[in-house]
Amino acid sequence: MSSSKKKKWSEKEDNDTLVKLHIETKYNYIVNKKTSFIYKYINKLLGFLSIISSSVTTAIIWTEQEKNLESICDINDGSNILISDLYNGNMNVLKTLLVITIFSTFTQNFFNLIDISNEYKNISESYGKYKNIIECIGDIHPKKREGSAKSTLPVLRYNINKLKQTKRPINCLLDYMFEKIYKDEASNSYLKEKNDRYTQSIIVDIEDSDEEDYCIHDQYLDNNLIRGLKSINL
């Protein structure tokens, strides 16, 4: 296709919108990935606590049972011996370990932490796909991009907003923490610097531009975006 027939992204607002979408997808990609890791780590931690507490409880019971049997043989005079006396003060430890085991097992199975982790992982991957698409577009000089910004941007915005509305929300405390930690990092989009450089540059001959052309592969798109982008010949 000749350069004269290409629909150029000449409007500054269009390129600014592309940068904003990149910042949004980059931020959500990071925070959902971190959330997935946290739930996965909590699940592993609870599993580890459950194993340790149950193992220690079993070891204490076996040890005390051996001691108690010896004590019964020594004082086998018909007197009554309480179970709490037999364990010689370890009853509180056993109760604590039992509570930890029950709590860990219940939390793991009731809240399905590993399923929640996988759900956030899938959400992060979806945002990552849109981020890659935007970067593919942004890496091409606006005057060399094929397709219309007026058609491409609404399709991207629609799918990103749809994902935002249907995705699992992040815990408010985690969301607050992530915003403090990662908001500034995500706001530093390299496309912003490129966009400013593109805006200031003057290209006399489009064919002599050093900017490389990139293609957008269908593997990065979900079904709705494939139909939308193909319909505008991007």
C-alpha cells in the first residue's frame, strides 16, 4: 500500500489516547500479576503451616503417650489420672497447633485461594495482550501506521473497558498498596516519549524513515478484537 493511501494517525489527541491506554493496561497488568502471586504465596504458606502444625502435634502426642504409659506402670495403684495431667502442660500447645491446622485447611479449601490466584493470572495475561497490541501500534511512526485511529481506538477502548467491568475486583487494601507502589512506575510509559518525538519530527520522505514496521498478530487478540481490527484492515 502506498504511503499516500495510508490513513495516518495525525491527530495529537489520538496518540495521547494510545499512551493513556498503554498506561492503563500496563498498570492493570502489573497489579493483577502481583495479586495472583500474593494469593498463590498465601496458599503455599497456609499449606506449609498445616503440614508443620499437624506434624508437630503428632510428634508431641506420640512422645507424651510413651511417657504416660511408663508413668501408668509406675503408679498403677488404682488412682484416677486426668488426661490433662498426662500431657504435662503440653495441652495448650496441642490446642494451638490443632487450631492452626484447622484454620489453614479450612481457609485453603473454603476460599479456593489457588483458583483465585489463577483467575488474577488470567486477567493479568489479558491486560498483557492488550498492552502488547498497543505497543505494536505505538512502535510504528504515526505516518506509517495502517488503519484508522478513529476506528482502532474505540475497539481497543471497548475491549479494555469490558475487561475492567467483568474482571474480579482486587481487595481494597491491596489496591491501595499497589497504587502507592506501582502507579508511578506504570505512568512512565515509553510510548509517551516516543509520541513526543514523533510529534516534533518532520519526515520529508516517508519511505526514508528509519522507523521499522511491526505487524500485529492475531494470537495477541481475543475474538472480539480480532473481528474489530480485521474489519478496519489494521
